[in-house]
Amino acid sequence: MDDLPREILRPILQAVRQEGYYNAINLLGLSLPFVKFEGAVSTHLSNGFMNDIWESIWLTDLTANLPAGLPPGSLNWGTNSYSAILARNACHFAPYSWYRWQDSYDKALAKAHEYYQTKNPETAREAWIHHGYADHFLQDSFAGGHLVNKTLVMQWFVEWASPKWFVSVPDWVEIQTMTTTRQPGIAARGLYSSSPDGVRDPQTDQEQPTRPERVKMSGVRAEASITQEVAYQNYLILLNNSVVQSSSLALHDYINKQGLYVASKDQSTPFLIYGDSTMLNGGDGVRIASETAHMSQQSIQDVLDRGTTTLTPDRIRNRFPTLARPEGSNDMLPLEQWCDSMRDRAQVEFSSVHDLVLSAVKPRIGHISADLTLFLLKLSRGGMEGYLGRGPDDWAVLADRDHAARLRVRVDGGDVYYGTEDDKWLSVGTQGVNKGYVGLYGWKTTGYPNWKYDVVSKRLTSSLGSGPMGMAEYSDGHIYCYAGSGYVPVQVEIEYVP
């Protein structure tokens, strides 16, 4: 937060203040003229789908270049934009939120102990910053709609959508591989236990310093014809999918509206909670959540003042809801089993997902990970240099870098495909006058080009071409995969871009 420039931080704070102000007015039943807070990045229109869409657009535009100060072409560019963080926000849902709270609380506690020894006011400030961040996850853990396992709900949606031809899900080739059967690890069920494995939420996963660590922490596995690396790419594509992401919101909103009876190790008598905009609808949940937040805050203050506290992390954590009442029952189930019991309800709520609108307007969220990259194909031959571009009628042509086709990889049935963001796929003409020409085709007409790149020779070949990618000896601007007379192979370099 300290690294954010004023021109980004202030508009966000003003938007938060404005939303809080108007929600308070509504709670009080007041009718006052609308006033836009000075400099606020977004205007709080209402609590609803369209407000969320516009707010997301405005905040993403404001934060598009975060993290700041990166060198040109960095693959981390844009990964801290609002929409990218939103795509990774499963950490705000149990059981992920418990560990996210613990991690930040422990940092706050360590800073408080450090302050007690040094009396450095900056260290005290850092303690409260870490604690403020932790507090958000504490409060999420008392919101009914946040007690579902978000990643698991997204997997349920994939399974629900599978037999429904009328449900529009972009990047379905990749998305369909992310079911509970094929990728059971990504839901991080181990976090429900006292001895969890190494799988964590998407945000924590993407904070790991190396790609192998991120692949491992994501929980993906190799299966069938899919390698672990391909499974990891498909996982990132799942997170980047606007339609699938919105499926978890449908169940989240339903539970928040209906309310949920929960209990905890410390609070064994079931109590009612709501969440987010319905938080104050009733029940003892507001009081218990507030008391727990105050305990957490007091523990930090105690350490700052005296170097010790009786309010241990376990005392605070034992108040978090870990039991919930399923629909149509008076029993209280452990949270994992309760979440599983909500699958039928989720399938009812999935019908409210705006799949057609999202598929048309914003099918993909954005650059959510440094590992989810696009690339350019740089071609060179005898001093001639350029990039594979998209020419008239979607034929591949030699272009400058500014007009290069931005490509992504798809692996389907073990075959490798290269495609654009608007779902045009690189292939090779096989008949008539188009034989050997490289072009961009619709997915259903692309055939089986199965691209293979040799990093040593820098040759790119296709199973549909008679030779490696090249150009005519007297270049006509087109790109070919042809071995006939007058055609010369080119060296191909893959250049990754954010």
C-alpha cells in the first residue's frame, strides 16, 4: 500500500468512503441528494450486477499499470490491476480466508513485538497496516456467502455447464478439463483440516517467487493426455474466465440474502449470519464478528503497550464459524460437508449467470498471472526480419512488431494449437491454390495443425505442412509451410508478451 502513488490510492479511498456513506444513508432510511465524492474513481449507483460491472471497469482502468515501475515488456505488467486481483480472490472465501487471516495477523503480531523492543513508531504503523489487512479476512470468515469454497463452486459450474449446449463458456476446450474429478486438488480441501497440504488459494499461489512453486501450490496434476504444465495453464484460464468466475457470485449472493446458521469451537450455540450488503439484516452474527474483530485489535494493542497479551491467535481463530446448517435440516455440519451439501442449490443459482452478456462483452478478465502469457512469432531469413501478422482474409503475413498477431497456446488431445485472443487458430491450407499458405481459421475449421517448435534449429513445423514455416524465395509477404521449389525456411523465435 505504501508503494501506491497518491493518484491511485486517493481515488480508491474516496470510492470506498462514498459507498460506505450511501449504504449508511440507506440503512438510516434517509433520502438525500446524490453527491459524488471528490476524486472517487467510481460512482456508487446501487448494489447490483451493472454497478459491479461499471465499478470493475473504472477500477481496472485506474490500476491497469500495476505493479508500478516494471521494465518494459515485463510479464508481471498488469497482474496487480483490480480485475486481476478480483480473479484471484478465492482467498476471501473459507477455508482459504482462515489462512490468509493467520498469515497477516502473524505479521502484525511480529511487528507489534518489534515495536515493543525498539519503540520505533514506523514499526507500530506497519503492525496496524498488516492487522488491517488481516481484519478483512476475519470479517469475510463471518459472511455467509464467503463460507463456500469458491474454487470448488467454479468447478461445479463447469460440470453443470458441460451438457448444456446453450450455456456460453469461453475457452471451453481448456475449461472442461477443470472438473472435480480431473483436477480435485485445486479446491484445496486440505485447508479444512488442522494439517493442510501445500495447496493454497490463487492469490497466495501467484505470490510465490518461482513458476515451479506456483505450479505446485496451485494443486493441478497431470492427467490423461494433459501434462501438469498444460493443466496449470488451463487452471489460469479458468481463473481468467468471466463467466465461470461469476458462477460463484450467484451462490454467494443467494446465501448472503437468505442468511446462514453457523457455529464455532468457541460459540457452540448456532447463530445467524448474513454478509456484505445484508450483514446488518439480523442475528447474533454481527455482534460475534464485531467482538472477534475487537479481540484481534486488542491483542495487537496489548503487545504494543506491554509486549504480551492473553488474547492468543487460537482464542481469536476459535471464534471463526466452522459449522453450518444445511438447507432443509436442523443439523450442524463441518464446513466442508456443509459446502458439499450446497451443490444442488448452486446448480439452481447457476441459471442466473449472465453467460451470454459476459461472453460477448468481457469473456476474459485480463492479465491475471505472469504465467498466463501471449507470444509473438518473430521470423528471420538472410537479413530479412519481421513478425507473423494477420493480413487480409486472415492469411498470415510478414508484419512489423506493432502489427504482430498476439498468440496463445492450446493443447487438445495432445496436439498443440496457436490461436489469437478472438479465437482464430493458426493452420495450413491443404487444398488447391491455398495449399501451404499459413492462415487463421475458426476453431471448428482449423483441422489438426499440431505445431511443433524446435528450440535448437528454431524451426516451426505443422503436421499439415510439407515443410517448416518459411517464405517465398522472392518474398510476396505471405507465410507458408511448404517444401516446394522457391520456398525458404525461416528461423522462428518465440517472444513472450504480457
